[in-house]
Amino acid sequence: MIAITGYTGFVGQELLKSYSPSECVLLGRKPLDGYKNHCFFDLTDTDDLEISKALNGVSTCIHTAARVHIMQDRAIDPLQEFRRVNTQGTLALAREAAKAGVKRFIFISSIKVNGESTTGRSAFKAQDKPMPQDPYAISKAEAEEQLLQLANDTGMEVVIIRPPLVYGKGVKANFASLMKAVAKGYPLPLRAINKNKRSLVSVYNLVSLIDICRIHPNAANKIFLVSDKEDISTSQMLKLMAKVQNKRNLAFPIPVFCFKLMGRLFKKEAVIDRLIGSLQVDIDYTQEVLDWYPKITLQEGFKITARYLD
């Protein structure tokens, strides 16, 4: 049996397709039609967590639920809120899993644990010292550290996966907005952003890695980075988005220094770096340890994403 959190989310919905309903125990606030094994679970309220009975007979718990990164967080103390869900909630669940005899706990973390950017440096590696810079990333880094300690204390195996930007059917936010803008033929001033490199991962490749981590003996108590292994610039991304949608690429060039200037003027350097900077991940360790390779190409992933845009 496999226990899954976050099954109504972007990654969780795709993950459910890998298993039959009879194999799954759903841990969350909302039952799903066709799934008989459901236990109410709320990461924001774990003081009286009593799910160890639901986890009896479960071999693997896949934890995808989280308080996600928020661009304009209105919480009075964002770090406290992220810790309450992503750190304390995760550890409460993991302790119950260990108590119930779950063999392996898979935690979907974030590449932001490594840092925000690889501009001017080499690609992030799993062995790099964590450099989280915002409350979301800090909460994930703290959860990782405490999970590995729990593994050491209890013998339950822990696997940590740090994905970069995840895209695919149902993706939202900036990636979807950009792809829709290309589909509508909007001229975007991004053609000159052609020197940066970004790592992406389709939800299909991420789910493929999760499933390998569920069964591979070498995955125990290790951290893995994941990507499609086809890093592209912002300009190349627009070109590929246009290609898979059979649209003309109407992007036009504005010098990169103009974006940097706007970032400084409006105190949005971090936002601008996500547009013009690099964020690359090195997945050689993942491939060597697990003998895993991306299931589909970047172009195939973009095609699927475009097909299901709202």
C-alpha cells in the first residue's frame, strides 16, 4: 500500500495515475470518488494527529502536500506559517509513519533549498551545502534535516527529491501565463535573454522518479535533484512554446541591462533574476545512483502542457 498526501494538487493528481485506487491510502481533507482508503489529514493542524492506524500496512508514504511559495505573502510572520505546515506538519506525519512501520517516506522538497540562482556559478548538486534564502525554502530545508535525523533515530528510510520548476497538464502561475501569451500572439520583449540557462522538469518525469525512489534500494536516506536534462534560455523557451503550439514566435529583443535597471529601480532584483538569470541542476548523481533517465523530452512535455491549457 502507498499513502499519498497532496493528491488533489498538481503533482499529486498525476501521481495517482501511477497506481490503482486499491493500492492507495489518501491522506488529506477531501475524499475522492473511487478511493475507499481515505484518512482526514490537515498539515495545518497536527496537534492531535491520529493517522497511524490508517498507515498500517503501508510500505511507502509519498508526501507532496505543502504550503507553497507565495510571491506576495500577507501572513504576519511568513516563516512561522511555512514552518507550521512544511516543517512541523511534515515531521508530525513522518513520526506517525515511523510509528506505523512504514518502510520509506518520500518527501518532495524544492531546489530552492540549494539557493535561488546559479548565475555566475556551476549547476546545483545534491551534495551542495543548502543555501535557502526565503521562508518557503528555509521551511523545506529544516524539514529535510529533521527527516534525515528521524530516519537515523527510527530506521524508517527517507528519500528527498528537490525539483526545479515543474510544468505539465494543469500547470498554473507564470509558466501557464507565458505559454498563453505566446498562443495569443503577444509580442514579448524577451528575445535577447538568450545567455541564461534554466532547468525544468515535467510532472511526468518527476512522477517517474518518485516511483523509482519508491522501490530502488539505493534511494534510501539520500537527496536527489531532478530535471528534464535539457536546460534552455528564456528566449529558447519562448521559441519552443511557439513551436509546440504552431504559432509564430513574435518575441522581440530588449537589452538585458534594461531588465536589470528596472529590477534595481523597482527593488525587484529577485523577480528579474528569475527571468534573466540561470538556475541549473546537475542530475548526474540521480542518474548514477538510481539508473534513472527522464521519461519524456522537454519538447514532448511542452506539447502536452500546451494541449491542456485552460
